[in-house]
Amino acid sequence: MSKSNAAAQAEGAIIVGGGIAGLAMAAALRNIAGVSNIKLLEASSENEFTNIRAGAAAQLGPNGLRALQFITSGDIVQKVIDMGGVLQGNVMMMPGGQSMVIPDTTQSDTGIPQVLVRWGMLRSVLAEQLPQGMILTGAESNVAGYKVSTQNDSEVSLIDATGNPLDMPSTPLIIGADGVKSTFRALVRKCTTNLAEDFDAAGGEDVTYGGRINVKAVVNKSLNEEYKSGHTYAAFAPDGSVAIFAGPAGDGLTYWAISIADSNDVTFLDDIPKGSDEKPEKKNLKEMLLAKLNTLNSDPYIKSVIDLIEQTPTDDVYFQKSQEAKGLGTHSLHSEDGRIVLAGDAAHAFSASYGQAANFALEDAATLAACIRDSENLKDALQDYSKMRLDRCIEMQARSAERAAKAMRGEQAEDVSKWIFQWEIA
Ligand SMILES: Cc1cc2nc3c(=O)[nH]c(=O)nc-3n(C[C@H](O)[C@H](O)[C@H](O)COP(=O)(O)OP(=O)(O)OC[C@H]3O[C@@H](n4cnc5c(N)ncnc54)[C@H](O)[C@@H]3O)c2cc1C
Ligand SMILES: *[C@@H]1O[C@H](CO)[C@@H](O)[C@H](O)[C@H]1NC(C)=O
Ligand SMILES: *[C@@H]1O[C@H](CO)[C@@H](O)[C@H](O)[C@H]1NC(C)=O
């Protein structure tokens, strides 16, 4: 492959974060832009990183799967579809036992289905695409900024809060794929090179809480036979305070997710006793969740989900707060000096109401790699990337927020799935 100047200038890139965004980015830079020297730093331990039961499920649709096809080689897309559950429809469970089936026409509309895959399995499929030694797990997570060499401005070191360089090779480009509370987004937005002692707080400064806790998992068990295969189910407490989802996540695997609204002064997580790491203990979390569900009407669907939760190993229960990074569009997705570029939730965290976080992370990777492949210099490539991504991400964030807010009031928002799925790599 003959390499563009921008790709040559990106050699030695460091990706911070080994979630879907970081892993997809590493594959894309290698396969599309021909950048061969990349290091990916992931804070979690090797054990955590290789756990295929981590997280719950990711939803992938035509846009994300096209991006995945573009950035990987071989039949990865088919492999992902085969290991997940293809969605054929959604069933709304009404109070009083009635139900309403809404077919999922994605496959017939676009030729590509929507699929729900175990999150940890998707991560491991992406990680397997990368050469041995590229991913450094257990990486120091205390990066607070960067320092550009005075001799050579493509030699950038990552630094800690006191300004000392971390033990890493210097790099021309840092890709911030460090999730919703991104340190690198804070650096870009504050137009600074060091967040210093505030770096932990600064990463969350522009994050707003959407008022819901989502507790979820994939369990090694099928939904009862009375549920249609390939269908996701949803029930809502009459006041919208609890939503209960379940659906297929691959052979013999079922996904469940409970979304709980917080009141103004009490949050569901606050009531849960914390472990030594200051996080709610999963055992308590699961017990509180079951207690909450047992206060609802005991209809058969809710009972089935309670049963799934009871059978889920405690360690497999995953939770996340609904969060978004506000002020999207008031800054580029890269730093002015061209040394940092953002991807995934670090670039554009939005509400999960359309299930687009992983898809957009894949789109980011495909887009940045194509921009680098096609540019004469790295700075132009980053500018093109920001330009190509921002409007779409702003729109997605607004639509996701609108859908989430309406769902809480029991209303339906205009469905923009067709627009979401249309995306293709330019
Ligand atoms: C373990 C895990 C499980 C998840 N499970 C689900 C799920 O089941 N369903 C769902 O909808 N979403 C899930 N998510 C979130 C989902 O992956 C994202 O919303 C979306 O895919 C975008 O991914 P991302 O890579 O941008 O961010 P993330 O998935 O948040 O990944 C960010 C990664 O960066 C690492 N990191 C952060 N800071 C540093 C640092 N300073 N140095 C090194 N590494 C750092 C984190 O450990 C993490 O692995 C999960 C995330 C994680 C981390
Ligand atoms: C600057 O550093 C890069 C990366 O180490 C190197 O490839 C390049 O030759 C250096 N440029 C100069 C002018 O020394
Ligand atoms: C899931 O269930 C199957 C059969 O019931 C079993 O063979 C397999 O080991 C289980 N896997 C896990 C991770 O529990």
C-alpha cells in the first residue's frame, strides 16, 4: 500500500482506551491508512480486558456493520452477526397483558440486520484483529496532559498531573478513546496541554446526567418459549419510572436491561452499599434491583425477567448512568495543535435510547482512517474528520435525548432510524 503523507505523519500514534472506539480505531488505522506503528493503552487489567462476559450487549445496525466491514478484513461482519441475536421485531408489553408487535424492517430495508451481541465478545473480536503486543493492558490511567518537544513538534510525551512524562514512547498523535469522562476531551475543550491535579474532575465537568440508571447483563439462558424468537420485549411502569427490556443476544443467550429513573434527591445507586472501591457492590445492586422489580405488577413478562436476573451470575451484572457530553459542536474533535483527536464516547457521548454508541464509535474509526489515508498532512486529516463527524453526532445526540425524554413521559418521538442506518463511508 502506498501511504499518504498524513499516514506517514501518524506513525507512532498512541490510542488511549481499549473500548470499542479504541480497538476499532487501531484496526482502521492499520487496515485503511496503513499506519503500522500504533500502541493502544488500556487501563483495565489483562484479566478484565479479556473477559468476554464483561458488559452486557451492544446493538449494531447497518451503519455500524458497514463501518466494521470497511475497517476489518475477512468475514468479521458475518462472524459478529452469527454470534449475536438478529432483531426481527420489538414487542411492547402493555399493562393488562396485551402486547403490540412492531416488526424490525432493517434487514429488508437495507439488506443488513440489526444485531445484539455480547459486549465482551465484540471487544474480543476486535482485539483479535490486532497484532500481539499492540495493546498494553494495565496501563497507567493517570495521564493528565501532554508535552510537545521543543526540538521536534511531532515528538509528544504523555505527562502526569505534575508534568512528568509517563513511561511511554513519544508520539505524533494521541487518539483519545477514553470514554464518556474523557481526559482528552477536557484538554481539547479547555485548549490546554495539562489538566494538572484537576484531571479526574475535569473529565466529568461537561457530562450531564440523564436521570436514569441502566442495569443490564447477558445471561446464559433462553427466554421462555412463549416469547417470539428474535424479538426484544419492553414493558414500562405506568409512571415511566422503570423500563424492563429483554431480548436475544445470540445462541442460548438473553439480554436484559432495567432502566430506573431517579427522583430529584435520591438516586437508585446512592442507596446501594459501596464496596472497598467506592463503587456499589454488585451483590447489593442485584438485590436492590430485584426488590424494585418485585414492587411492580407481577405480570408474567416481568416475572420472566426477574427469573433471568436471578439466574445471572452477580459479577456479570453491568450498570451505567445515562450520561451525555454537553456542548457538542462548540469545539472541534481535535486539538488546535493537531496532537489530540477524539473518538467514541470521548468525542460525543449521548443517551443510549437509540443504541448507537458502538455504531458511532465504529463510524468514527472508519472516517478518521479514511481521512488520514486521503490527506497530504495530518492536521488537514483531523480537520476533515471533525467536519465530517460533528453535524451527524450533534443530530444523533439531540435525537437520542429527545427520544429518552419522551419515553420517560410515555410518549413516542419521531423515529429517525432510517437516517441513522443510511450512513456509508464516503
Ligand atoms: C467494560 C465495559 C462494558 C460495557 N458494556 C456495555 C454494554 O453492555 N452496553 C452498552 O450499551 N455499552 C456498554 N459499554 C459502553 C460502550 O462500550 C460505549 O458507550 C460505546 O461502545 C463507545 O465506546 P468507547 O470505546 O468510546 O468508550 P468505552 O466503552 O467507555 O471505553 C473506554 C475505554 O477506555 C479505558 N480508559 C479510560 N481512561 C483511560 C486512561 N486514562 N488510560 C487508559 N485507558 C483508559 C476504559 O477502561 C475503557 O476500556 C461498556 C463499556 C465498558 C468499558
Ligand atoms: C521528528 O521526530 C519524528 C519522530 O520521532 C522523526 O520521524 C522525524 O524525523 C523528526 N524530525 C526532525 C526534523 O528531526
Ligand atoms: C452456558 O450454558 C451451556 C449449556 O447450558 C454450557 O455448556 C456453558 O458452559 C455455559 N456457559 C457459561 C459461560 O456459563
